[in-house]
Amino acid sequence: MHDDSLIDGVAADADWLNERALQFGDGLFETVAVVRGEPCLWDAHMARFAEGCRRLHLPKPDFGLLEEEAGLLGAGRAQAVLKIYWTAGRSARGYRRPTPLQPRRMLHVSDWPYAGQAGAWVLRQCLHRLGENPALAQIKHLNRLDQVIARSEWDDPTIQEGIMLGQDGRVVCGTLSNLFVQKGNTLVTPSLAGAGIAGVVRGLALAIARTNGEQVHEDVISVQQLSDADALYLTNSLIGVVRVAGFGTRRYDLDFAEHPLMTETRRRCHQPGREGIDNG
Amino acid sequence: MHDDSLIDGVAADADWLNERALQFGDGLFETVAVVRGEPCLWDAHMARFAEGCRRLHLPKPDFGLLEEEAGLLGAGRAQAVLKIYWTAGRSARGYRRPTPLQPRRMLHVSDWPYAGQAGAWVLRQCLHRLGENPALAQIKHLNRLDQVIARSEWDDPTIQEGIMLGQDGRVVCGTLSNLFVQKGNTLVTPSLAGAGIAGVVRGLALAIARTNGEQVHEDVISVQQLSDADALYLTNSLIGVVRVAGFGTRRYDLDFAEHPLMTETRRRCHQPGREGIDNG
């Protein structure tokens, strides 16, 4: 007999129910800042896509085609958000991928979510801890329940972000950002060996540091180190680099001199085009 | 400006791109055997749904309505597969769930995938290991990349299932099944404290054992114990209880007397209706 579906009680031709991104989260995504019609840090986003494909055993997308389509969707937009999916495509029920696999690309552009530059953010500590799996760490796959559950823990609009811990209680990242911790002149960012996403702005900062011969340590960071820090910074493709005003009861002195690497990273992450890691 | 989308190069009204199951895997599913028009082990499937809702901070579905719709889709089918999704519904980009949350239910019925009773299965050991997160273990959420990657490791049609290990190398489950290990008269099944799915047929076996005063240990199991076993069994909603013919180079004696608990579980798991755990 043929398949039948009911979606919220309505008989449906549910072709999209066969999408493996929906069935299993079988795919990858990127969230790209678009400035003056052009995607920012394009090469870095595509490098992460390529690594994600390798890890998930997916073929790589046609990067030139993606860039062309990103340009089409970005055209005429001063500042926008481009979300790109690369999924394992459609199949019947079951974990096994079909032969031949026909991956799908989906690009979606929407309005910029922040009014101007984001100000300093206030953080909380999330109760939900990240799962640990080196095979899925760092890449931007579509299995994001850890982030969703953590983000569902608070509604208070005066708190912008939550810090997430690994299973062992070490600090890993924010729900939607990476973290840099400044103590004196030294800058540390959590290691992402077992969990977390290797953000492109985090990568830009590390690349600039390498080029300048500066040291940014990737290390295990405790919650106590956040309280003891002189300054905290959050990074992602959309917010760029944002300073942290508070974490729990701790308030940070926003007049404490910003680390020059963070200033330089902020300056460069929203320049349209490929710039960033390669020219770092 | 309004949102724009391109799906495989075609401008699309991509309402379904807003589904959080696709964006993040934000939801749950159940795969239910339908026999003579009726779902099997219904109460056990719904109990797992309820526990999943609790863990993901989702409201519970209307179980009566789901049962009614399952009956509508199952009607007239001698044997079929019912897949039920319960998702966080639609939202714009971003991990934060919308207020109010409007979960969606999607039911999809398809043909029975096995011709008659599944025979004895041959297993391999998967290279990809399961992520560890007690907060997401046991429930049937939509973040299933671990299973997808593991299942993509082999094409050999003479191998039916792959054994998955946790990060520490202990045996947890198959890609789509739970495992029971028999040595003499004793039966052991892997503990699912940190990873794996608490299958309803596994639950039925444990419930029958409790009722009969039998012992089935949930424990840490090594790969070596699989080779040393007298018999292995796989369970899930569709296959019921299946014996294992081989694992790697090890071949099992299929004439070795089957544990009575496995026989009883097989007998009861495909009876239409609520029977199972409650009447165990």
C-alpha cells in the first residue's frame, strides 16, 4: 500500500517528511553574516562545511555554486543573515542513507537580528551540559538539541547568553557563541576537543594571532576562571566580538583595556568577502 | 525585507524550512509496529514520548488524539510501520524556542520492511562511537547522527546490524536495536545511563522478567563478552526479538537453547494493542 501521512490531523502529501535533516538531523549548516550584499568570512565557512562533510561521510557541495546563490540572495541587502543547509537529502524511513545519495542545498536569507552593534552581554551558567563526542565536535551539524535545551532554561531578556559546560564541568562555549577569557594580557579560549563548535570568528582570532606571533592558548577552562578573569569576550558570525558585562553575580569592568586581538578581530569579521583566515 | 530561500537553486516558499525538527532536530519520534490495523505496545511508546517531553522541556502531546490518528492511518493494514513525530514546531532562525510554543504532530505510515519474520542477523562492530550525555540518553529524540554515521560504515547486504560502543569502548546497542547477551542461563543487557535508546521491546523483556521474578542484569558489557556469549539477541519495535548468527569472525550456535524470556518477549511484542509492560 502507499504511504499515508497526517500532519496536525490533516492528510498531507508529506514529501518534506522524507528529508533526512528532519528525520535525523542528517546534515550541516552555516550561519553567515551578509554585509553590503556579500557574505563575510566565506572561505572560513566553507572550510568548516568541508570538514563537516568529511566527518559525516557526505560529499562536498559545489562551493562555487553556493557562493553564486549566496550572492543572489544577498543582493541589495545592507546587512542580513544567510543560513545555508547541506543535507543528506531525502530517503524512506531508516538510518541507512539511500544509494545514490542526493544531498540538498538550502539557502535562506533573513533580516539582521541586532539593531546596530550588539552591546555588552550578561551571561548565566546553563544547567544542561554538552554531550561529549570528539567525532562530532567542532563541526556545525544539525544535531543541536544541547543548545536548544540550554537556551530554553531562561526567559529573562536582560540575560543574553548562557555558558555551557562539558560533562566534566569544564567551560566549553555559549549556546550560540565561543568564548575568550582575558587575564592581564593573556587570552585563553576553551579547547573544543570533545564538544562545542569551532566558530569562524574564533578561527579568525586564532589565525590573526598566529600571523602576529601572538599567543592565544586553547585550554581547559574552569567556571572559577571566568569569575577570576579581567574580561570575557563572546564571538560568532553575527555578533562578531562582544564584551561580557556580567556572569552570574560577577560584574566586569568594561573600562579594562580590551585585548588588541579582540579589537582587530571585531574590525575584520564583518568585512564582506573572503577575507579573514587566509589573509589573517 | 522579507525572507528569501533557494532550495537546490529554486526559489521556494520554504515554510517547512522553519520547522525546528529540521533546523535543530528539536523533537522526538517513535517507530511503532502496526499489526491488523492496530499499533503494538502503544502504552510503552507513549511512556517514552512522555519522558522525552520532560527531558526536552516540551509539552506532552494529546495521547488520545495520537491514538485516534494512529488508528486512522493503520486501518486496513495487516502489518505496517507507523512513525510518529512530536516536534517543537516552527520558528525563525535561532536556538530559542518561540512563545507560545506550538508543537506539531506528524504521523506517517509505510509498508512493513521485512518479508515475514526476520531471520538470524550478522553483526559488525562500528568504528563511530556514541556521544555521551545522560540528559539525552534513553529517549528517542531527533538528533540521530551517531546512528546515521555508524550505519553508513558498511554496504555489505550480508551484514544486518552494527554494534555501537560508547566513548570508553563499552558495548551500548546496535544502530537500530538493543542487545541482550546470554551466557548459560543468565541474560545481560547494556546499561543505557550515558548513551543509547531505551527500546520498548527491551522494556517489555525487562518488565516480563520482573513479573516472573527472573533476573536480567543491566550492566557494563565489553566487546569480549559478546564473543564469549552463548547467544546474542537484538530487539526493536519492528524486528521484535532476533537472534544473532555472527559477530565479526564469531559464529553462534543457533541450536543453543533460546532463553525463555526472549521467546516470551517475541511472542508478545507484535500483539496489537496496549499489551506489554503494564500486563507484563
